[in-house]
Amino acid sequence: MDIQTILQKDQLNKEDLVFLLGRTDRAECQALYEAAYRVKLEYIGNVDYYRGLLEFSNRCIKNCLYCGIRRDNTEVARFDTPREDILQMARWCFENQYGSLCLQSGERQDEAFIAYVESLIRDIKRIGGGALGLTLCCGEQTEETYRRWYDAGAHRYLLRIETSNPRLYATLHPQDGHHQWQVRKDCLAALARTGWQVGTGVMIGLPGQTLEDLADDILFYQENNIAMVGMGPYVVHHNTPLGNEVTAAGRDTRRDREERLRLGINMVAATRLYLKDVNIAATTALQALHPLGREMALKAGANILMPLVTVQRYRTQYQLYDNKPCLEDSQDECRHCLAGRVASIGDRVGWGEWGDSPHFFNHLGDKG
Ligand code: SAH
Ligand code: SF4
């Protein structure tokens, strides 16, 4: 197969995706990224949107084998950000023209948590008369809970499927009945039914994951009418079962990390080429593997940045993986640093705009 022929095709198939994802040669990767950036220019423009990412609590009932804040990690001090601090950060985002805020946390399904998030949403939507777009990323919930949070005023929800391969999913989660791939998939359908703009994504470079799996992930986004994609490389956390397994097997060398980074960028580019009009995030995990990881993703087709606005004193307690960047930077520093990164690649920031996924409006009637 010849990369130029594939890049000139109007619609790629799975075989093409596998081929593109597997490119390692520098010139071939460059051609792939340039083609994806051209599609971004055509469907989105050279504009990147901000969503301030506020990690407001690390309490979690789940035990995902890869995650640093899993329930059984007793090294982590658990925190809840006081309500007034959350609102202050939301006001900061509004005043600094971030356009949108994303509230992320560990998973809890108790009524106290559900009601708390619901009232938080209402308070945040009062800022600037509803000016801030609001994304939630709080895990698996019932359809009723998703409806309550939507009715309170949030409108986008991120729930990564983690991998579209149920067998691979099973190796990444405890087999205790509470970590089921099908339940997660059903949550995505419930979110779509309730009116949310739905985002999903996967981890890239997982042990046992093949290029076919990654190509299937992109097909999964399409089959499920996904409007937003947030995906990033798997990054080892030292105190997790999966992290220990990968490290013990000698599979977290510099070369392994470079490989996961490249695969991550290749995925961004292939997803942009295949889905065209969706929002794609340049995720922080890319930067954990390379200082310029996020810029590389923007140049390969991503159009969303999520600067951290987590309250400073809690940042070290919300580490899903090792080497989380921006732990020390204040939100003002993050704002300027990222604006510089966007300008450095020739894009501009869509200050004060929600930057909703064009796909959502182009495909409103489609079935999820
Ligand atoms: N609890 C919610 C949201 C917080 S976790 C949920 O799980 O949906 C958000 C995302 O972090 C997860 O979906 C997962 O893809 C990612 N993540 C967790 N541990 C990671 C690791 N070690 N490397 C890369 N990404 C990780
Ligand atoms: Fe909890 Fe999300 Fe981490 Fe799983 S990935 S342990 S649900 S915070």
C-alpha cells in the first residue's frame, strides 16, 4: 500500500486505518499529520477551543487496574473541592474567556453526590447568565441521573469506552461485576437519548492492544454517532496493578513511551481523517510523554485543549498516571502557556466561544 494513495481517498476503510495507524517513518507520519490538519482546516478552521478542566474530587468507587485514583490506592489522600472554590474557578474561566468548563471526578453514584453535582451545575450556569458551556466527566450513571444533570444545564458529557474491544476491556478491569464494558456502552446510548453531546475515547498503547483494535475504536466512534473524542496514550501509574505489570515486563522504556506517543498522534490524525467534523481533544496524557505532545496533536487534527483549572492544592492528589504535567503552574500560567502553544502552530484560540462539535448539529437526527 502507498500512503499517498490512501491519503487521497475520500472515504477510508478499516484496512486503510490500520495501515495509517502503523506508520512509523518520519516522512510518512508527517504526510499523515498534514493531511489530517487540512481536514481540520476544512471542517473546523485553524481555531482551537479551551475547556477549563476542573478535577473536583478524587473519591472513586471503581478500581480500574490502570488508574492512580482507583479505590484500592491507599497512598492517595481523598479530597472534595469546597463548593466556593469550584465556583470561584468557574468565574475565573468565565472572566478569562475560556468559553467552557469541564467538571471531572472519580465515580460516585450515591444520591448525595448526584444532588451535589446537580446543584453545582445550576450555580455554574448562573455565572454570566449561562455564558459558560459545561461538560461533565463523572463516570457511569443511570439515565435518570444523566437527565437530572442535563436538565440542570450541562450539555456535554465525556465517558471513554477505554477500548472498543470487550475482551481487552476485561483485562483492564476487575471482574467483580461492577466494571462491565456493556454497561459503559449502554451509558453512551443513555446519554445520547437524554440530549447530551456525547464524547468518548480510548487509551492508546495498552498491553495487548493491536492496530486492528485501534482502527475498530475509530469505527466505534462512528457507529455510535460520537460528537467529541478525548483519547490519549496509556501512561503508567506506579501504584496500580497494570502499571506494575507493564513495568515488571520491561515494557515502559523510553522507546515504549515514544511508541505510545506516536500511536496517540497517529490516532488523532486517523480519527480526524475518518470522522472529519468532530471535536478532538489534545489530551494532557500526550504531554506526560512529551513536552510538545499537545502541539503535535493540534497539528495532526485535534482542536480542543483542556487547560487545568483544578485548585492548586489538590493537583498532586488527582494523578491518574505518573508525570502529570502542569502540577505547579497556576491557572494564569496555563492560560498563557497554552495560548503561546496554539499560536506557535499557526492556530488561534476561540476565546469566549463554546466551540460545540459541528458533528452534533450535522447529525442531530441520527441514531446513536
Ligand atoms: N472517573 C471518570 C472520569 C475520570 S477518569 C471515568 O472513569 O470516566 C478519566 C479518564 O482517565 C479515564 O476514562 C481513562 O481513560 C483515563 N486514565 C485513567 N488512568 C489512566 C492512565 N494510567 N493512563 C492514561 N489515561 C488514564
Ligand atoms: Fe475511578 Fe475513573 Fe479512575 Fe476508573 S478511571 S478508577 S472510574 S477515576
